Amino acid sequence: MLPKENGYRVAQMIRVDERSGKLSKKTQIILLTARNLSNDPEREKMFMDFSEADVMMYKPFEMKKLTEKIGELLNI
């Protein structure tokens, strides 16, 4: 857990282009979280929409799955 902020908000801050104040899709974001929301699709979607993350994965996760997601985001 982050001490002063949550990962969803950090992801959102990364997305905002400081010069224009608009969202930027240049940076790909994968959230790795211990807060498993897969049993609550509406809440999961809400957090994905809020954070603007590209992928959300839940801990514990398999390294193979993580590398697959990275490959997908990089179009490898």
C-alpha cells in the first residue's frame, strides 16, 4: 500500500499532460493491486475508468501473465 496516495490516483496523475492538463495515452499503465475487484465488475470498471489504467492485475499474479500483458501493450 502506498503511504499517502493510492495507486488509482497515481495512475490518473501520470495520465495528465502537465502542459495541457488533458489526458495523455502516451504512457501505458498496468496497475498491480492487492485489492481484488474481479468479483464486482461495476466497481472494477469504475476504478479502471477513474485511474485511466490500461490493465489491472491482481496480486498474486503469474509472471507469465504480466509479461503477456506487457507484450500486448507494446504490440510485440
